[in-house]
Amino acid sequence: MASLSNWQILLTQSRRILLINYEYPPIGGGGGNATRHIAHELAKMGHQPFVLTAAWGGLPLTEYTQGVTLRRIPALRRHADRCSVLEMLAFVVTAMLTAPIWARRWKVEIAIVFFTVPCGPVGWLLKLLLKIPYCLSLQGGDVPGFDPGRLYRHHIIAGPAIKYLWRNASAVIANSNGLADLARSFDKLTQIDVIPAGANVIGIAPKSNYISHQHLDILFVGRFVRQKGLDILFEALGMIDPHLGWRLLMVGDGPERETLTAQAKRLNIEDRITLKGWTTRSILPSIYRDADIFVLPSRDEGMANVLLEAMAAGLPVIGTDVAGTSEVIINNKTGLLVPPENADALASAIINLIDNSSRRETFGRAARECIETSYSWTSSAAQWSKIIENVIATKSLT
């Protein structure tokens, strides 16, 4: 007899779905990671996903993996962890020239476009030329009001185009309630729905040992950019007695690296910090499990994949009380929430968990359960599948 998941696949009408994103692993961050997982989960459900993304390095231009057809197009991409405005524009131009060709070849029925800016115009063009409906997946930086210190001017310039692209989309989906609220405050006429980001629950085994030995390892994973609040983390660590035996492992890289290195020297904590650089996703689960505490001190977030992954690994987490993060971390149950840009509160939270291994274990096990229950990529893809069916059904009636 077929299992429930097999019956679900049999009952799913196979759709030919184009996912568009200027970043896709191994390049990019959370948005690219979300694109890959959603594509793979849609394939498991019986759909036929096609991905259009940027070429990079020596990666093959065409791949077929786990039911997903991937096409990389020239886009001047130079770095794996960051993308300039020029590189984004290059991707949009190339994608607008080639997406209609690939969409016809693949017989695409619907497009999911990640990031209104820069990728939204590609979805709009497919709708204009081929009558293919598009849905927008909001990831954070493409929503006016997000990270205003860095993106305010970009949002002022792109604001009218963003509204136009939202209003011409068949669905606009944010990856957290907080991001949806921010989007609604920008455009009160567009319906903004929510499909939370997820974590690879099956691929990340949970931590089993919560007793730290010799050193207590604090972990951060992500880009070294102002949005992530790493300067606040360093300031907080500078307040913590080194005799408590803490160390910080930072997995990632970015434009703030030199500034952070100088700050660590000023605070006399550089010998306690390891900058590992970017690593392959296959070894990230073991890095999570080997850590004792995960910290995400962001000034702004949509819904950070790395936070969900750390919780899936059974890590107690400390995050700032900002949109996205505050939805996932249940304060004093799965972790601790502190005000953004408050080094004193962050230091107190870190000391709180350093001093209490039983509390770390309680939080970590509750974090894993939270992710299993509410934040799997399987669940996210199932919700996307419903959106897809509703959009296609509506189109057939018009």
C-alpha cells in the first residue's frame, strides 16, 4: 500500500514551474538556499521545476539534479557571497533576453520570482509576452523599509517599480509575518501573504551532548554586513570575562571583515575569534552540532535560514527582537531575545547561557521540536503548491 506522501504525489497535478533568482547555491545567501530547497521539494511532490539563475566560476551552465532542471546564464557574477548593483542589473538584462526562450522550451505554466528587485521585471516580461503568471517571493532587502541604513536610497529609487511589480503579480508572498507587515505598510493595496522559510529537518541531525568541554563555542553563520549587527556582538563579547572560556566561530565573509578584525583587536578579543570563511553546506550540520550557542544579532531580518538550521540542529539560540527572528525564537523557551543594537543585553544573554548547561539543553531540544513542527521546507513547498494551483485555476477562468 502506498504511503501518505506517495498518495499526495499521485494526487498532485504536475505543473511546469519556473523559479527565477539571481543567486542559487553555491552562490548567494538565504534567498538562494530557499530557492533550491523549494525547487527540490516541489519535484518530490511530482511537479517539474526549472531554475534560471546566474552563472558563476566553472559551474556547468545546465544541470539536472533531484528532479530540478537548472540553467545558469551570464551575469558578470564575481563573488559567491555578495553581488553588486551592476551584477544584479547584468542578470536582469540577460534573464529578460533569455527567460522567454527557456520558458517556451520548457513549456512553463507559472513563475516564482525571488526578490522583487532585481528579478521581478523578468516575471513581468513573461506575463507580458507569454501570458505566464508570476508570483513574487519577498526575501527582505526587496521590501522598502528593510535595513533602511543601507538600502534607503535604493528603495526610494525603486519604490514605484516595486509597487507596480507587486500589483501585477498573481501572488506576493513574504517569508515572515514581520516582513509581510513591512510590505503592507509600504503598499496597502497589494495583498501580502506569508509562507515561512524552512530548514532541512531531515538533513540536519540534532545535537545530543550539551556539556561543553574546555571551551564554550559561540557560533555565527552569515554575511559580514552591517545588517547582521556583528559590531554589536563584538562589543558584547568585549564585556564578557574571558575566564568563562568562550570562543566565537564565524562562518562566512563579507565587506565588514576588515572593520570587524580591527574592532576585535581594539577590544582585545581577537585571539578568541576564528574567521572560518564560507564552507560547503554539507559540513554545516556538523558545525552547528559542535557549537554550544548560536547568535544572530541582526538589525533587520526577513527570516534567516541559518537561524532555522541552527535550531534544527538543536542549538539554543540568541537573537534580536526584530521581524522574522522574533517569530521563530520563543523567548525563554527555544532561546533568548534581546533588543537590537543593545550590547549590554546581548552580553547578559550570552552569559546566561554560558553559565547554565541544563538551560542550553532545554532550549536546544525545544528549538528542534519547533522547527520539526512548524518550519520544514516540505511544509513551505506544500503551501507554494497550493498557491500555484490557485493561480493557475484563476487564470483558466479568465
